[in-house]
Amino acid sequence: MPPPNPSETAAVPGGKRAYFRQLLSGRDFAVNDPVARQMVNFIYAVGDQEHHEVLLVDPAYAVSEVLDLIEADGMRCVGVLATHYHPDHVGGEMAGWKIEGLTKLLEQVDVPVPVQRDEVPWVTRSTGVASDSLVAHDGGDVVMVGDIAVELVHTPGHTPGSQCFFVDGRLVSGDTLFLDGCGRTDLPGSDPEAMYESLTTRLARIPDDTIVYPGHRYSELPSAPMGETRRENFVFRPRSAQEWMAVFGG
């Protein structure tokens, strides 16, 4: 399995520079953490190179190491984006393991944490971070990092407030959509019918040439075009909600 390119930058219209970095837990950071190696979470850094500002997506495990990695690139963290509340994405306790996340990061940098409005109480329970430290948002809202716009796409199903981030021709899809499969819909707060609607309606407008960056490395490749994912991923094969529920409804 070839390792993914952990960092890439790309020019955007207007002469600005978008910064984008994909980091794999257990390989690029938290290398001695057995949970990080097993869970193969991706953390993303999305930013503006001219302003040297970055938003971290789903910082968990060795958050100090993640901050060091972006600082080595001359960037500084000015905010956190959370795809959903599960501890392997934002920190907390999972199967008896304590995972670093938002609490540890906010001790080091005082930054806003935009969270989908429905997910606020879940993030609070998972991490212990007070709700007034979170910034509630709705689907369609845009968060700026420097001059780079990040659209928040509400995609319930895996959790009530799961969200994806559409930025500079990329979709950071969390556990809503993997390159092969989608997030589980049998966990607290999950809803298989909502997942079907998110995949087939809310993400339907995402162009085929958008590059999908998932929340875990559950496939050989670390990213793939949206059009290819639609063609190859079995979650798009059902042609109706009824067909979907017969397969994924439990």
C-alpha cells in the first residue's frame, strides 16, 4: 500500500494560496499510540498561506505533535472544525481508552470551534468542553480562514450533526463518506434514512471533479475524485430509499 502524500498546496483564484495537509494518525503523528495506529484517522489542516492561518479538522490523539507539524510549515492554528462528536475525531473516552482532542488543544491555543448546531450537546458530552466554547453553525454556513472560504455541509446519518467541509475543490467528508463505504448507522444518534438522504441529496451537488478526503484510511488510496467514488462505492448502488434501507437499515 503506497503511503499518501501527506501535504499539498494549491493556487486558488485571485492569486491567493490555499494550504491543505492530510495527516494520518499512527504514521504522521502519535506513532507510538496503538489506538491511533488501529483507528487510522485522518486529521486535516486547511488554511491560507498568505495569512499563515490554519483550521484543524478533527484534531485527536497527539494534538501537540499536530500543532508542531503545521508550525514547522510556518502556519498557526486559528480554529478547529469538527466533523462529528466521536472521540477518535474530537477526543474523549472510547472503549476504555482516553483520547486527546479538543480539551488538550484548547489548553494550548484559544481558538473557536465551529460545530454543527445539532452536534453541540454531543460534542460537549464526549469531550467535556463547555458548550459556550463551541460555535453553533447551520448547514450552508461559511467559515473563513484568511481569505479561504470553507462551506459547512450538514450531512446527518452517522451522527445527528455530522458535517463535511467543501473547500477549494475538496470535500473533507469525515465519517459520512469513505472511498469504500460510509459511516456506521447503528450507533447512538445514527439514522440510516438520514444517511441515505445525505449521500444522495445533500452531497448530490458536489461536482464529480471534487477530491474526496475521508475521515479514516479504510481504502488503499487516501483520496479520490467524487465522480469515481460515486461509480465505485457500493453505498451508491441502491436506487431508492427502500433499497437502501433493505441493505443498510439494520
